[in-house]
Amino acid sequence: MSDELGKRLSAARKWDVEDAARKAGTTLVENAAAGGLVDVAYAWVDSPLGRLLAARTTKGLARISYVGENEDLILTDLADRISPRVLEAPARLDDLRRELDEYFHGRRQGFDVPIDWGLTSGFGRRVLKATARIPFGRISSYKQIAAAAGSPRGSRAAGNALGANPIPIVVPCHRVLATGGKIGGYTGGLEKKEWLLTLEGYLEPAGE
């Protein structure tokens, strides 16, 4: 056997092994999902704001995290607060990936993916549900959101709830500004908040 033929056969065998492993991995995810063994499916989603880690349960989308956050801590938090049966399953997030892509390219103004509010509770959940109703391209204030959530004097608590928003972008906490129209804070950083507000037409693009 020539050296060249040996190299080709070796490469072919390596490809067969890697292909089988890929197929086995897919089968593992599919079998786990079919058997009800996956309570939390997660996947990485590319975006103009960097990679996002998204997770959903059988009820709906439960988490979107910017890449700057620690992946292991996020997955541990999901396991502790929802279920230890957490598995990377990109196909389960295909609908979110499609909707985010449409949003980032100006073809979508609202999200249709169902939401699982399980990581929120009480006043914080009411704040985020009120925030989810702010229309594309519009803004609200912390005071207005606090009032909509049932506590007109709860601006500070509303700000804390928005800062802990587990589903940014889809639950648009970037549309809530401080009194007087100041940008305020944002868990992903002010640059990301300004980028989203520019995308939605509230802010003018830099340099214009």
C-alpha cells in the first residue's frame, strides 16, 4: 500500500468516526427530548451584539444571556432554579433564532415565541410583563413601568427588576429609560442598549 493511499484511507476512517459521532450526538438529543428527559434546552445564537446563550423549557423561552456572562454559572442557575435536566439542543431554539435574525435585520417588530416566566416572580414579573407590552420604537420610564406593575412609587424596585431581566431583547427592557429621557442602565452594557434603540428608530445613528 502506498503512503498516499494509506493517508487517504486513514482520513476516510477518521471522517467516518467523526460523522458517526455527530449523528450519535444528534440522536442522543432527539431521544432525550422524545423521552421527556430534557426540561431545559439551550443553544448559542449569533447576533450583531455578539453571541447569545438562549434557553427554553417546554413552556417557552426562559433565558437569553449576553456572551459576557459566565456560561457555566448560567447553566448552573438554570439547573438549580428550573431543572437539572439541561441539555444543549440547538434545534429546539430554531424559532427564536429565526425571529431574532428577522428582528436584527429590520424585518420583525415583535416576537411570537412563547415565554416561560418561571425565573421571575411577584412585582418583578409584573414589571417585565408590562415591559413586554411596550411597542417597537416606543419608550417608557421606570416610573411609568412601576405604575403599570401596580406600584407608582416603585421606580427603584422596577429598575432592579429590569436589571435582572432574564430575557433581554425579547422582553425589551432597553425601551425603558430614566426620567428626562436619559438612557439609564442596561445589563448588557449601554452600548448594546443604544444599538437596540437605534435599530428601532428611537435614536439617530451615530454621526448623523
